[in-house]
Amino acid sequence: MRPSSPLTPPSLVSRRDLVSLWLGMVAAAALRPAQVPLFATGAQAPASGALAPYDARVLPRGIRSRFVDGVNGLRVHVLEAGFETPNRPMLLLLHGFPELAYSWRQVMGPLADAGYYVVAPDRRGYGRSVTTLTNYDDDLGPFGTFNQVHDMVALVYALGHRSVHAVIGHDQGSPQAGWCAVIRPDLFRSVVMMSAPFGGTATLPFNTANGAPPPPRPAPDTIYDDLARLSPPRKHYQRYYQSREANENLWHPPQGLHAFLRAYYHMKSADWAPNQPQPLAGRTAAEWARLPRYYVMDLAVGMAESVAPEMPTPQQVAACRWLRDADLAVYTAEYQRTGFQGGLNGYRSGGGDAALRVFAGRKIDVPSMFIGGRQDWGVYQSPGALERLESTHTTRYAGTHLIDGAGHWVQQEQPARVVEQLVAFLAQK
């Protein structure tokens, strides 16, 4: 039975009882021994039609892997939970970079137990949705925000749904979730953005035909040159991710791909003690220089070299319960096969598609919420972005929740707390 309100959970049990039950389920799932991935990990280019779903032993119980064909020209790999019962309200989970649908594995089961049909796709350019290697010189149009929203609309329809109870995005998937809510509020009935605040829609000159002065010409953006003039010289990671050399540096790093990913995930997590973020005073090179070197890198090195000094010890790896080595092997196998260019192209196309200007002045008018890790610098790297999300870009904002003990990978580091916040948000009338 569908809930009576767009934000009412499909259950007669009290919300407190449900939350207690789901937290226990999340904790139990987190303590299950991780399984060794059972698919090939070779670095050869993927062949169209050659990929298979994940073996069931790779996934927590109750989650299945399958493909959906004919999705805006893609064969999309999805993970699903709660699929056994028809007509459940749908939750759509959008991962970030460098992640996969697999990044949602610890929250999908508990959300399904709450009565939802939960879908996490490998987004365009990622994971098992990649059947042809992406190159730097490929057309960036398909990786633009507008087309990626088209991907999600097509996926929802292909799965037989005409509405999504909530679209929930993390990192690079967070602004995409925000744009889903802006472009199709009839389809995406609420939105949760995680770790990266949605930047809002464009502005256009207003009332100039009746004598209003045109807006002043924006000042030249010199921050990247200013970073390069610091001592030592620095560069912003997003600018680096737009470069031709980034894919090769990430794909074939000197320390090996598995070790690179381990250091990268560790350094951006709450496990890395220096992650004690604070709001920045402004968007200046001096303030950006306060960010860790996974965000503002030394000018002369790549990302692999930036994170290598912070590689966790074997003891730290063994103690990491949220990302065990067998879990990390899933990411290693997929990125070894595909490289990173598909995800990197999202940074190159960005959210500045010309088509998006037609939504100038539009706000997120569906219920919305932001979740981040209290130890995540990503919440603050764009000064004022979170405050603008709370007060300017949304009209039905339900709150900001920063979760202690989580860095950037909040739904993996603290899945129980994330489920708790999501369940409470979805229960609001």
C-alpha cells in the first residue's frame, strides 16, 4: 500500500520503533564479513554485452544486481533492495566520485526494511554502466547535468515508476539530485543532498527593458592563478580533474590502484585525524590554502602523489570497519577495468550546461535536506554554499545534519546515523 502522504512512511509502527529496528539492522549489516568479489579484475577494455551482474555473495543480503536496457542510450547497472514487494514508493540513490552504486550498500537494506523500493545506479561513466572506455577527447555533451537528469528520468520510467519518493545524492551525485528536483519536481517529490551543497540555478538580467541597470560585469576569476603564486604553489583538485593527465595518474598510480584508493578514501574520512574542518572566510587563495591537499594540491604533483604520504598502516586498514579490503576490492576491480575518465568528464562539463539557464531563478520547491560528515571539509570548501542552500535555493528546507564520526563518505562511515536522518525526513508530513 502506498503512503497517504508523499512524505509518510508506509507503516503503522511508530517512527521511534522503526528507527530503533533499522539502526539495529544497519549495525548488523556492517558487522557481516565482507565477501571477496567474484568477477574478473583484468584491466582490458570492456566489451559491449560482456558484463555480468555482481555475484550475490558480493552484496549484503536483500540487495540484487541487474541491468536495465534502453536508458537514454545506456545499459545501466543498478543495485536494488525492496524489489520483492510491488508498488512500493521509490528511493533513488546517486553516488559520487570516485564511487559506485556499491557505495550505498550499507543503507539500502535498512531503507527497504522501512517499506521502500531502493535503487542505486552506476551513473553514466561509472562501473558496470560502462561498456566502452571513455576518452578525454570524447564529446562532453552526454556528461552534462541536463543529460544526466535525462538518464535518471529514463531509468525511473524504465523501472515502471511515475514518481520518486526521494532522490538522494552524495558528492558529485548531490548537485545532480538537486537538479532532478529543480527540473522535474513532479517526478522527484523530495531531495536529500549529501556532502556537497547544491549551488543553485542561474540568474539573468531582470527588468532591463524598463530602465533597471544591467548587472555589473563579473570580475575576472583569478583564484587559480593566485593559488599557483602561493608558496608552495597550489592547485584546486577540480581544476586538476579537468586535465588530460588526471585519468592516467588515478588509473595507473605509482603505488598501485588498490593502495591509491585506500589512501584516498582514508584521507577524506574521519579516520584521518587532521580532518577538523571549519568555515572559510571567503573564496580566496589564502583561505583555500587551508584545505587539505586532497582538495588543494601541490601544483607539481598528481592526486596519487598527494594522498600517498597518508596511506594508512596495515593496523589501521585492519581496524577500518566501514571499508574492508574485500569491499575496496570491488572499487579496485571496477576502476581497473574502466579507468576514471567517465567520472572526470562530469567535472569538465560541470553544471554550467547552456540548457540549464532556462531554469534561471527556479528554486528547489520540494521538501529538501542536507546531510554531511562533521569531519568533512567538502561541506565548507565553497564558502557560503551551505548557507545559500538553506536560505536561498530551497523553499521547503527541512534542516542540515552534520554527523559526527564521518568525513566525506558519510553513508559508508556512519550508515546507521544516515538511515536515522533519512527515515525521519521521509516520515515528515
